[in-house]
Amino acid sequence: MIQNNKKRATIRDVAKLANVSVATVSRFLNGKKEKMTAQTAATIADAIEKLKYVPNSAAREMSNNSSKIVAVLIANLADYFSTEIFEGASKKLEAAGYIPVLLNTDSDQRHEQQLLNSINLHGFDGLLFQPLNSDTKVIKEELTRDFPVVILDRKLNRSEWPQVITDNYDASKNATEQFMQSGYKHIVVLSSTIEVASTRRDRFKAIQDTASDIDVVEIDELNFNHEEVYKKLKAKLTVNKKSLLFSLKERWLLEFLPELMKDNIISKEQCMVTGFADTKLIKSICPYAKVISQNPSYMGEQAAELLLRMLNNDEHVPETLVIKAKFKE
């Protein structure tokens, strides 16, 4: 076995070759070149190149009090919405020189707490957070680290962090009203446990405020049986009146809509479908579906922009940024 005993170059080696102090090299590495001549900077750069010197990121983190790493904690990687949030945030963060790290709670509140504890202990510069619940007090108790945080996709009361949300109530009310005007008076709501998240509560409240004939099929994300849920859904949709299937989450339309179409339960005349959907998949399965789109990638970008402003000590970051959803007929 051939062993590579070549010693890694240190900052002292660079300083010696460039004939400058270690402090001068350190200032060069941290971009503080105002007090050095162009010749000195060029000499240091040449020494770094000759020695193939790679700065010790851990040491620089200690000196700068910055890791250039941001945690992006999402609710569920199985949801397209969450992954698109990360994609949008990543574009902004990487362009600004930060490394985004994806963390997934998998819709498990105990796992979310474990991840928050880990974030408290490690050197992240900031956090983009799509929490599972909307209880500010609980989140504050679990997130004890004092650093920039932006909340995504949840409306928190008395939040001490900026938040980027959708106009869930207005979008849901608008969609419900339009379907009711077309004669779909019976609404079947399909959702993960509604009470857990503010997004679902707002959407359901809008439906309740608009319609009176409502049935609900709630799903426990961590423990559900497809066949049992489908049986309940089918029973509530196959009634002798014009019905609307309103899914509060795209995941469940992707789960059950193909089977509903196959069994001819969904139809333009008797049983229509709508819901929050952020891909083109729903329209592929049901071409006449009319869905509500939130543009999660853009939400991620905007949240990252707010976080970057906080990291740059901007004192005028808005408390709430509302991004309007679009009802696509």
C-alpha cells in the first residue's frame, strides 16, 4: 500500500513563502485587503497557489463567527411543496455564498424536536423553517438558539420571526365560491389532520364560512391505510348531488385521484376536483381539474432573501410576506 505522507500546507507556510506575517495572510483570506498593497496581495495569492493551500474552514468559522451554512428544515420530503421550497431557497443562498443543508422532519413532531436540538448545538448561521405546528410558544421552547430564523408556510401568532406565507383563507374562499356558483354545493374536504397546521385551519375555515354541506376525510400522515381512506372517500363522493372534492394538500390528490378517475367517480357533471397543487401532475390525471397553485419555489427564494437581509443586519425586514396563490381554471 502506498501512503501519502505529504504534509498539508498551513497558513504559516503561506506567510513564510510570501514573507509576510500570519495576520496579513489571515486578513487576505477574509477579504480585508484595504490596508495592504496590490503587490502584497498578489504575492500572497501566488504563495497560496504554489503551496496548494486550502484554508481551514473550522478555524475561519471561529475567527469570523460564521459557518456560511444555513439549515433548511422542511415538514416532509415526500411533499413536492417542501422540496420546491428547498430548491428555491438554495438558488438564493448559494448565489450569496452560503451552503444550504436540507433537514426533513418527515411529518414527525418528535423528529422535528430532535432536529431543532441538533440545530441549537451546531454552527448554522441561520434557519429557514417550515414547522409542523403553528404554536409559537412550543417552537420558541424548542428553538433556543439566538440566530436569524425565517418561518415558511405557517402563520404564527405573536411570532418573533419573519414569516413567508400564502393567502390560504382568501384563495380557498375564492375557489369554493366559484364552484358553488356552478352548482357544486356538497364539499368533501380531503386533508392531513387539520388542527395541526395553520395552513389547513385557514383553508378549512374558508370552506366552512362559504359552504354548509361539508364532509371531511382526515388522514394521519404517519399511520394511514390507503384502502380504508379510499373507501371513506368514495362513500362521501358517491351521493345523489353535485359534489366537489377539495384537497387541502396535493399529496392526497396524487394518492387517490388516479383511482377515483379509474372508478369514474370524478366527472365534470357530477363530481369535480380542486385543491392546493404545485405541480402539473393533477391536470395530467384530471384535465378538467381546477387547482390552486402557490409557487413554493418562489416562496423559498423570498424566504432566503429575508434571511440574507437579516444576516446582513438589515433592520427593516418585514414581519410577514404574503404570496398570493392562483386559482387556475
